[in-house]
Amino acid sequence: MPTFDLQVNPGNAPWPIIADAARAAEAAGFDTFWTADHLAGQVMAAPAMPECFTTLGALAAVTTSIRLGPLVANVANRMPVITANSAATLQEVSGGRCVLGLGAGSAPNTKWSAERRAVGVEQPPRMVDRHRVLLETLDVIDELWSHERRDDLDTFISPTTRPPILLGVNSVPLARIAAQRTQGVNVRGSAPYAEQVITAAVQERRNQSVGRGAEQSSGATPFMVSVWEHFDEALLQRDVVDERIQRWSDWGVNRVILLMFRGVDLAAIGRVGRYLRR
């Protein structure tokens, strides 16, 4: 069975419920608790949208062991140095529990870009330009978090233990970038292109034989091959394995992220603990 994570839509529940959800997910045995990164609630069918790293820092204070991260932080929403500093700060205040989910952002003129359009800021129009911004962000993260960084970067915050990075993808080129530059890939499990991009990421990671060997010998986090899907208790049952779990496992998936989109069901989080703790 894969590792299971939980994601909530923070715009559709007040802060005390989000905090309760994180504590419940920790008690149930979920590996990572994810939130979303958006500017306006509209794109997530919510009345508003709290800022993700602020929320994650608060969650670090009310949990002790569950990992925490944004799924995914849009690289177009922040200067690369701010993204790097935010993740490094979360890593510090959480005691090393940050997982940095990143995404290249959506194309213009989609519902996902409406929040930026409302404040007069557009995504780069071409996919190649959105990928360039993503790569620039990864370059800045690598530079700021390097143990051999330049002297003038010495007082920028840098994590003692580097958080793993997971890239949200919707195309083969992004899947290959995930395999080459990050520690994980994520796509919606029911997307028509899901198998194609997962296969591309797994194959590209296999091709990175030197990097993979270093990863294994250092004891670093293995490559996360993940899919997300709306929360469904059937996906967690172990007596009768859901056919979706079997299909995803055949692709090489080792992590499933379950999203509570319309609200938070604390009782359901508690119920599935009996599967996760086996």
C-alpha cells in the first residue's frame, strides 16, 4: 500500500477546524498534511483563502510529528527568494517537517489564473516561460540552501536539513523536470494524462542513475511518486484493495494525497486511522 497524506482546502473551514484537522491527521497516521496556495477563494469554491506559509507555520505550532507543506506553491506568486526563505523558515519552526510542494502555475485565461488577473498580474503566457520561472526558483533555492554558497548569502536563512521538494505537474516536460531537479512528482490520479506523466517521471528518474545512487547512499527521502484525489475512505481500505490503488501502484505510485475540498470531516479523518495504523 502507498503512503497516505491529507490535504484540506483552507478557504472552506475556519482556522480552529484546520488546526483540529491537522491534529486529527497526525493522530490517525497520515504522513503529511498539505494546504493550498491561492490568492482568492473563488478558484477553490471558497469565500476566502488564507496565505499558505502563514497557515503552515501556525500548524507547525499545534502539531509535533506530521509533515507539513503547500500543495502546491505557485512560483509566480512570490519572488524566488521569498519562496526559499518561507520554506526554510517553515523547516526551522516545524523541527524539520517541511515538504515544499511547487508548481509552475496555470495558463492565462483559465479559472485558476482569474485571481491574478483580478489584481492586474498575469501568468507568463507561454508554457516555456512558466517553466523558466519554475527553473529559476529551483536555482535560487539550490543557491540559498547550498553549504558552499557565496559569502554575500551567508545571512540568508538556510535549513540545516534541506526539505524535500515535490513538483505538481500536468505535462511530460514538467514530469521530467520533477525527476531531474526535485524529490517528487504529483498529478491528479484521475487525470487523462496521469499515467503518461507518472511514467515519464519514473523513467527520467531511473535515467538519473548517478543522482539516484547518491540519494540512496545518503539516506535521503526516496523519490515521491504521488497522485492526489478527492477524499474517499475506500481508497484506504486494506482488506479489499481499491482498483484505483492497484492501477496507481502499477504505474509506480508510492504516495496518495487525499483532498477534503468542500470542508473538513473530522470524524472521517478519525475513522480511517484504523487503516493507517495497521
